[in-house]
Amino acid sequence: MDRKATQAWHPSHPTAALEPGNRGEASNWGEAARSLHLRLKNLHNAGANLSQADLMGANLRGMDLSHANLRGANLMGADLSNANLQYAHLDGADLRSSNLQNAVLTGASLKDADLFNANLGAACLKQADLKGAYLFKADLHDTNLEWSDLRWANLRHADLTAACLHRANLAQADIRDAILQDTQLAQAKIGECNLHLAHQLHH
């Protein structure tokens, strides 16, 4: 069942307010956004099911989305700063240009997630699964990536200034042209990691 059909079948679906015609009284995007926010407040609980949801540009600042199912969700440009996303499932999610500053993503799964130009400054991604994630030009300054799995991840041009990558697995990751100033790489696995021209010695 496609996303529109799912919303028609489930009128309480959190993105239904963004579909013209689903709510006749929604006269503009502002009202639709307010309705979406109210729906999300009702889902302000661990384990929320938002798989494939269209949350582009949504204000999710500080929300408790721990253990949430956000697989394949559209979160492009969304504000997830200070959000609790511990053990959330974000596999294949679109997080381009999203704000994840100070968010807690301990143990979260972000396999193949698109994090192009995302702001993950000072976020906690300890033990997160980022296999195959696209982190091109992502801001990861002061980010905790200890024990994270970054195999096959694309970190080209990413800013990893002062990030903690203790015991992280970077095997076969692409870190070309990344900024690694004061980055902590103690016991990190970098076998076959592409570090060509990475700015790792600038102090």
C-alpha cells in the first residue's frame, strides 16, 4: 500500500494533514503544519511508528522519539535538535540538511541514511549503526561517535573537528577531504579506509 493509500486508510496518520483534500478545513500550509505538530505531540512516546512519514521541515526539537520507527521517513530540513532518538530506526531516511545538534542517537540505526549537509554538531551517536550512510559535507564537530559502525559510509568533506571516534569502525569508509582536526581516533578501525587528502594533521 502506498503512502497516500496508507494515510487514507489511517486518517490519524501524522502526515495526513499535509495531503490536500484529506482535511477539507486545512486552508493553507500553516494550518496543516500546526495540525501535524499536534499529531506529533500525540506520538511523543517511545516506539512511535513514523515509517515512510513525510516530515520534511518538521519541528521535532527536543521530542522523545526513542525506539521510534522512522525507516524511509522524509526528514529533509527537519529540526531534530536536542531530540531523544536513542535506538531509533532511521534506515534509509532522508535527513538532508536536517538539524540534529545535541540530539541523542545512542544505539540508533541509520544504515544507508542520507545525511548530506546535516548538522550533527555535539550529537551523541555512540554505538550507532551508520553503515553505508551518506554524510557528505555533514557537520560532525564535537560529535560522539564512539563504537559507531561507519563501514562503507561516505564522509567526504565532512567536518569531524574534535569528534570522538574511539573504537569506531571506519573500514572501507570514504573520508577524502574530511576535516579531522583534533579528531580522536584511538583504537578506531581504519582498515581500507580512504583517507586521501583528509585534513587530519591541522592543529
